[in-house]
Amino acid sequence: MKPARPDNLRRAAFAGQLVPQDRADEPAAELLARIRAERTASMPARSRRRTADKHQGDPS
């Protein structure tokens, strides 16, 4: 058996073909937003202000 080439492996991964997909999983955008909110909530107020300034131009 021939080893998979990295570009083919990457293409299959982005297409969701490496593992069975679960439709019950939350979308990545929602997961990232939840993680970002949890991190912000757990930061001290002083650090939170700096992080908010840094992400202000961030469209996500």
C-alpha cells in the first residue's frame, strides 16, 4: 500500500473525510466564540481591556 501524500491527506481532512462526521456537533464558529467568551470571562479586568483593544479590528 502506498503512503498518503501530505496534500491528499490535507485535502481529505478539510473535506471531513478522515473521520465520521457528527451533525450534532456545534459549528466551529460557535465553538470559537464560546472559547473566546470563556477566556475573556476568566481574565482579570486589566488584561481583558488589552485583549479587547487587540481584537477590535478582528472581523471574527
